[in-house]
Amino acid sequence: MASTFDVSAVREHFPALNQQQVFMDNAGGSQVLGSVINSISSYFSTTNVQLGATYPVAQKSTNAYDRGVEAAAKYINASPSDVVLGPSTTQLFRNLSIALNFPTNSEIILSNLDHEANLAPWVQLAAWKNLTVKWWIPSASRTNPILEPADLKKLLTSQTRLVCCTHTSNILGSITDIAAIAETVHAIPGAMLCVDAVAYAPHRAIDVRALGADFYSFSWYKVYGPHIAMLYASRAAQKDMVSLGHYFKSGKTLEEKLGLAGASYEAVQCLPLVVEYLASQEWGNIKHHEEKIQKIMLDYLRSRDDVQIYGEPSANPNLRVPVLSFVVKGRSSEGIVTAVEERSSYGIRSGHFYSKRLCTDVLGIDGDDGVVRVSLLHYNTEEEVKGLVKVLDEVLEK
């Protein structure tokens, strides 16, 4: 039986929560574990040296870095040689796009629901190499678009080389069935699937082998850790890469192929502490708590005729995570956020959040003003969400 979720105990792990500011822009970056903060400080104080030397402090630093890579890889059920750590998912996808080989007349399918991080590199690559880009736009609801295998199948051909999509939209919060998408993609010989999981990773456990994606990336700084990201590439997919590393490197690992010294030592070495924290929590409890807190907000938004919710309108945790976006008829999203901030310490945000194609081409809204987004994590409380609802109601009634 799952243990009772104690949000007060959870919050004790995050020093930044002990202040007046209420953090509800977590899809932009989570708060950091106290253990991680202390680890980074300690690293800089005692072991901040170049890796690979034989003297004692260098050995200690190298071992700590290696443990970080091993823990991060194990967390997603991958081998250390199949992951690379770098400054951001945006950068890692860009590196990947440069390293991949594509035959003549290849086709790339891109999802219009995605963050630009998983679009721009491939659009540029197609322009450089004269490849064909097809846009995957869901045929279902305009307000709750979902990436479905049926729509994807209409775009696939024998020339399809790569399909790119999001595990969870950073605006919609809706969860994509990646395993089903991967099965559909792999029905085409030689086709691969590249998944952006940045908005998904803070909310659910990850098993890349079970998902079946060829490439899968997320950012640890949105999963309670430091500002660093990780990309997984299957062993088979790596055979289609050229190495971006120095000529004297073996290129036998993904890090040697794509890393380009992009992973800060102090950030990598503390990743075991993030994994340790996640192991101490029960994902079922997190899922249930997040369902409760997002239901409070969604129930209020659905009660208003002047509000349009984007993404799954229910709080069903099998369909969505608590990344909640909406617009209000006759009101600017930026203006609503400003009014909330003037009245309270609730930190929310407006805009397109680098998913501008989703806003303009799919949702049909102003790509610059975008949506109001409230993004919650398991350390947010029911009281915080109820408080935001109260302030938001005052703003909308004015």
C-alpha cells in the first residue's frame, strides 16, 4: 500500500520554498533540492579541478562525475555510454541534428505541438540538406489537440527518416502515448523517433527502453536539479551519427560523439542526489497529489464562460500533468498575470513559452501574448492553489 503523501515533509527538501514567493511557473524550472545546493558548494570548495588526472583530488572529482553519469543513465534505464549531458535540451538537439546522417530524399515529420527546441534544428537541417519537412498537426480538437498514431500514419512514407514530437506539451500539459507512437514510427524501416520530454520528466518516472524512442531528452533543472540536460540515444540510432568530437576521440560513447565538453562538472556530480530524492518518493503518491491540486484550478477555470482552457480539460492524471494554460475572452494574458502579481505573491506567467507554432498554427491565438500558464509540481500545496484561484477570481471579476 502506498504511503500517505506529506507535502510539508516534501517542502523541507527545497530551501527556496521558505519565502513569501509562491512558485507556480515550475515548467520554466523547478526549485532545487537543498542537498544539490550543498553538493555544488562543496564541489567548488574542495574538488573543482580538471577531470582525468592521477592526483588525489582529481581522482575524487573524476569519480564523482562518473557516478553522476551512471546515476542519471540508470534513472532512465539506459547505459552510461548511451547518454550525453549538456547545457540544455535545446543545445543537445542542435548537436544531434548536426551529427545525424540522412540519405538523399529523406523526409522529417515535425509536430506542431512542440517546443521550438525540437523543431528549429530539424527545420534548419532540412534547409541545409534539401530534405522534406512534413508538419504533424492533430486532426482532433483545436483546444485539446493530441498527437495520435492515426494522424501520424497519414504522413509516413518509405522516405520517412525521423519523427519528432513531445512527450508532454509545455502549454497543453497533455501526455502523448510515446510507446504507441514509437511502434508506429518503427513500422517504417530506418525511421527513428526523437522525443522532447522536458515538460514530462518532473511528473513521471522514465524508462526509455519501455518507451521505445530512439532519442529522448529532458532538462534536470526542471527535475529539482542543476541547470543541465540529458539526451539518450539508442545504440542502434548511434550508428547513424558522425562524431562531433575531436579526431583523437574514439567516438564509442554518445558523450564523445555529441558532448563537446558541455556538461559542467559541478552539475553532473550532484545528479545522484536528485535520483536519490526521486527514489525516496512514490510516483503514485506524486501523481495523486498533482491530480488534486490541478483539479482545484481546472474546476474553477471550467466554471467560467469567459475562460478557454487549452489541453485536457479534466484533471485525469493519465491524460495530463499540472501544466495548465488558458486565455480569457477580451483580456490579454500578460495583463492577467500582471494583475495577479500586483495583488499577491503568486508567480505565474504568460506567453508562448517557445511553443509559438502551437499557439499560432494550432490553437489560433496571438502568438506573442499567448496563454496564461500555471505550472505546478508536487511541492505545491492545495492551499497555494486555492489562494491563486481566489486572487485570479478577483482579477477576472474586476
